[in-house]
Amino acid sequence: MDNGGLHGLEEKSGEIELKAGDVELKVDLFENEGGVGMKMCWEGPEISKQAIPATAFFHKKDANLDKEK
């Protein structure tokens, strides 16, 4: 999904078929001036459109990013 460009918050959608299990997700976020925001939602055959809960995400350990300070 690409929602690039200079604009206010706007909805963009796409569709993929997922199999059971963990799915790797990469998010690149750009902010030029002013506020910035992003809201991620999901929906499926038995799930109405809703914000993806924080409990559905996890952070894969990365030696370069997860150094103790």
C-alpha cells in the first residue's frame, strides 16, 4: 500500500489473503510539516472493520535496533 505525497489524513485500503500464523509487516511513515498520524484497520468474513488491537502486534528482535541503553 502506498499513500505517499503531501496531504492530510486520508483513508487508503487494499486487500490480501492471509494464512493462519504470524505475518511480517513493514511500515514506513513520512511527515513533512504539521501533525502525523496513522490508523490500521482489518476486517474479514467474521470480523467487521475495526482498528487492529495493539495485542495483535509484536516486535521481532533486531540486534541493531534493540541494543540496551
